[in-house]
Amino acid sequence: MPIAEDPEPKPSTEEPDPFADLVLDEDFIRGATVKEQSGRARMLTARWKRRPPQETAWRPPTEIRRRRFGRRAKAVDPWGNRRSRSRNWQTPLYVLLAVAVAAAALNVNGLHAWYGSHFGAGSQDDGVPAPVAAPAGPRPAPSTQAPESAAPTAAPTTQAPQTPTVAQPWLGSPAESYPSGADAIEVPPAQATGVFDQDQVAAQLQLVKQYLVTANLDPAVVSGGATRQVLDLLDSQERAELGSALAHPDPQHDPTTWMSRFNARTAVLAVPEIKLQGRITFEGDGKHGVLVHTDYSFVYALVPGPDRYQPVPQGSATPRSTTNPQSVALFQPGATTEVTREIVRRVQDFRFYDPQHYDVDPGKIVFAEGRNDMAGNYCEMGDGWLQPAFPDNDLPDRSPGTGPTTDPYDRSKPLPDGGGGCGHVSRT
């Protein structure tokens, strides 16, 4: 049986599609003669029909040039020149006003004198300026010096002599600019030295500072009412020697070579503040360990106690003191505001031995050597107290010095080793 062929398609009565063979490729797009406008273009076209734009000369966009080191960028014009900006005239004016106010505050007296001479009662045709009254109240204290880091090269300048009072006990004295209190004793940075590491040396330096503060600044010790806190810091041998000197003082065994102490019967601190200046250094000492050097001047402002201490010549009818091998007299002064200053300079060396090789008490003070100078004190009384010499016109000076005249504030010179005798001081 024969196979039938597919029938021919029925001819269509519809018109042919003109886009049937159209291919939308890149060539078609590039060859397009009409392009669709963007939305912004259509918006501007509609706007410009209502309000045509004004013609302006074209110029490139502004360029911002950055400057180095974080400074603010400077604007430039289209040709690369910096734009001129209007100057702010207010800022310089404010700066000048601030400087003028600060200068006037620093020199109030000069400003007052200028105003009085130009606008006061004395600024008349005669040209004589009106006198300016001195400012009331205490004068400002000078700036405080920093603790020493090295030995000074010269003595402090001499100031005009002034009488110290309880209100101003440091007038006319270089101690007026000295620091005060325990903070005036600065400990140098520690480092490993000899057999001791850094932490051990730091502990030794702090122990030396604790001793200086306790023996010379502690109010209970300075007022003569306590000694135990000083004894507790000492090695057993040093403690025994100081205990013996406290119990039986004499010129060769005087506890004031260890600590500053005043007899409340004869001298009392005028103010709690104690001025001081000095330094601490340290060095290795070979097999002996560490050697700590200290050099400090302590300045005390004092008023007389209920009794006045005054030495009298040997053989006088005045009874001898039971605690002093020399003869003294105690006088009853009246009410007074007189203030005297005593300057105690101590140059002391402290040694810290290696406890593995020496029989010492770890963490205790051992003196290597020391020298002391007490300016403004009666000479070598040896009664166990510092006895400041208060001036009195009714009583003669019973302790004339035979040594040279020295400046107790001159820390540029080392203390003598001794044997120079009692001398005079140029100022206190």
C-alpha cells in the first residue's frame, strides 16, 4: 500500500510580518536614527518650553587641591589660581583684646599707676601724677624651685633683709622659694646596681626617703615628742647608738646628728611648714653593695617656747642643768611675735650591704658617714636638742663664734669635715 505525503500548507490570507527577519543586535542599535530621550532630558525640555534658560559662558568645574599634613584644602578658580576669600577682621581684634587683658592682669600695679597719672586727680595741667597707694594684703610668694638634680654652682642671691613674722616666716630668705614637705624629696630612678636588682634598689631609695622624712619633717619628732619611729628604721647597731645618745646626751653623743628635734619648752615651730632643698644620688660600692648619698638643707621657722634658752658663763651662780653638761639659764619671755629660722644641713651616706656576706638587718638603715651643720643654733650645747638663738636686746650673746663666717644657704660648697669650731652665719 503506497505511503501518503504530507499535505501542502494552506496559503495564508494575512499580510506578511515586516519584522519577522529583524535581528536586534549592536549593528541595529548603532544604525538607529531615532534615540529615546532620558527622563531628565524630557523634564528639562518641558521646563525650557515654559522658561527658556539664560545663556552663560562655559567653565570647567572647580578643583579642590589637597594640602599635606592634614591642613584644610584651598579652593582654586578654573585657571588654577587660589580663590580670594574675604578676610575675617574680627579674629585679630579679639586676639589683641585678649593679649591686652592678660597683660593688664599680670601688671595690675602698672595699670593702676598709668590710669592714675592720666585720668586721676593728679593728671592736671601741672603734669604731676597722683601717688598710687601700695596694694593691701600679703605679697605673692615667689615661684617654688624644683628639687635639685645636681649640686648648684653658686649661692642664692642675697635679698633685702626683712623681719620674719608668724604670718610670713620666710621673708628675706632663699627658703621662701624652697619646696616643702615630703614631696620635696625626689627619689632618682632605680636601676640594678651591684648584687641588687632594680626592685631592690628602688626599695632602698624609698627607705632612705622615709628616714629623711621621719627624722626631719615628722611633726611628732621635730616637736621632741617621739623617737620610736626613727629608731625602728635603723639597723640594730645604729639603733643602740641613737638610744644611748637619747638617754645620755653630750657633745660627742648628740641625737640631733640623727634627727631634728626641738625642746617645746624653749622653741616651737611657728608654722607647720618646713622648707627644704637637696638631692639623692646612689652608686655601686663593689662587694659592699649600694651607697646612697643625700644632701639636704632643712629650714625651720621657730618662735620662743614658754622658757628662753640662754647659755651663761661657767662659774656663774645660775644652777647647772641636769641634762646639759654646760650651764644654762631659762628666762620667761613675754608675748612675742618674733620668728627666727634655723637651717640644718645634713650630708649623709647610707650603705646597703649584701645580706649574703654581711651580718646586717635587711631593710634597715646603716650609716656610712655623715656631716651636719646647724645655722642659727647655739654652738655645741650637747643637751640633745636643737636650741635656736632668738635675738634679745636685754640678754648678751654668751656664745661668740670663733670660726669663719659662712652662708648657710650656699649649697654649692661641701660641708667641712669638722674641726673648724663655731663660726658666724651671714644670714638666716
